[in-house]
Amino acid sequence: MSVTAERTPARQASRPPRPPRRKSRFTFTGKLMTPGVVLLALLSILPFIALIVMSFSRVRLLGGVRLEWVGVDNWTRVLTDPDMWSSWFRTAVFLVLTLGIEMVLGIGIAIALHRVVKGRGLLLSLVLLPMFVAPVIVGLLGRYLTDSTFGLYSSILHSLGWDADILGSPTSAFAAVVLMDVWEWTPLIALITLAGLSGVNPSILEAASLDGAGYWKSLRHIVLPSISGILLVALLIRAMDAVRYFDIIFVTTNGGPADATKTIPIRLFETAFRFFDLGYAAAIGLMMLAVTIAISQAFVRILTAKGLTR
């Protein structure tokens, strides 16, 4: 018994130690999520591949869907069509105007709400109401208010001596759809800015006031630089949405008058579902996707340069 007892520890000591078991990165939660992730990937990747194939083809719908390979003809049309570049110019002007007005008004409303002590919740609820209205409803409401016969805004302008139809003139129609978008989405900028203002350290503002800095100097040199990252995020969200702006223009002017409000989304819809030129529409859609990605990458680089992202 003593010999066996002495050999057993020696045998155990001679065995090499077992390597530690690696913990699988594919956890139980990941296994549960795999079917849904795979399904979402298929629903995203397969249509994207089909869209790329369609952009190099002519889509025939009579007698069944058929694709006829045309090479780069659709892309040549996209890049050389002057009407397409006019639509891009209108989209760019719309983007600049809406973002500029919404940022100025949103920041101003957020600063005003931040200074309110009593009744801030009620005022914030009233300010956020337009954001919860469907864009189609906003378009119908705007069309009703700008109607030349019984619209409220038309009546006000008529009393001031301006008798033209708001949605019938190219300049006024473009200004109308811009202001409708501003009315709906300025509350979003105000909400994001107000959240950023709530995170500013009050002790810094107190120290600045003790040093003799007034409210406007503190706002310019302390508050706004502190929330610049949040403002860039708000600008990114609205910029990506403004490029795809469709609902209100489609309901109010449908791209008119005289193509004055025909932005890229309206032209895409018209090409695909009015003229059924699906190959050309696929090229337009991919071009919109590329522009949206470029805008987002530009904002991400700005945020990275400011040290706000990794």
C-alpha cells in the first residue's frame, strides 16, 4: 500500500498540465441572435446585389421580369444628364437651407427652454408636437394652409399685397417646402441641443461669471464649444434625412411647378414608378446611397478630428 501511495503522486507529477479551456466567443446570446441576424443580412444584402445588377441592365416588365445587360449605359446617363444635375443642385440648396435654418432655430429654442425654470416640461411638449406628426400629414396641412382660395397663409399674403399662388410660383413653392421641413424637424434639433446643454458643468459657468464673462461670452466660448460634438451629431442626422426628403414635396408640389422642387428622391420615384425605367432608377438610387455615405463619413472624420470618437 505504501509503494502504491508513493507512485501515485509521481505519476500525477509526470503528466503535463492541461491547457486552459478557451472561452468561446460565440456565447449563448449570440447563438440565439444568429437566425435573426442572418435573416436581416439576407434581406439587406440580396436586394443590394439585385440593385447593382439592375443598374447595369435594362429591366423588361412585359411578359415577366427580364434583365438585358446594357453595361454602363445607365451610369453614363446618370452622369451626363443635365436634368439629373439640376435635381442634385436643388437637393443641395434644400439641404443647406433646411439645415441652416433648423440649426439656428433649434439652438435658439433650446437655449430659451434651458433658461426656463417653471413650466419647462409643458413648453417642451408643445415644442416637440410637430416632430410627432407624420410627414404626409404635414404636407397635407401645408397644402391646405397655402391654398390660393381658402388657405390661411395665402389670405395673409393677399392682405399684404402678394396675390401670386404660393405653390404655383417656383421660388415660393421651393421656399414653402423648405419651411414645412423646418417646422417639422426644428424640434428635433432643439431636443438634442437641450440634452447637451443639460450636460454642461455649471461650475465652469459660475467660474466664468466670477471672472466677469457675460452670458453671451459664456455661451460663445464655453457652452457652444462644449456641445459642439452633440450639434455635429444632430447635423449628421438631419443631413442624411434631408438628402432623402420625399414625403412633403410629393404631397404638396410633386416636383413642380416647372421642376422647381424636383429633388433627387422625387426624380427617383418618377423614373421608377411613372416611367418604369427601373435600371436607370437603380443607378440613381445607388448614387444617392454613395452621396449619403460620403456625407456621413465627412461628419465622422470631423468628430474624429475633435476627439469625440475612436
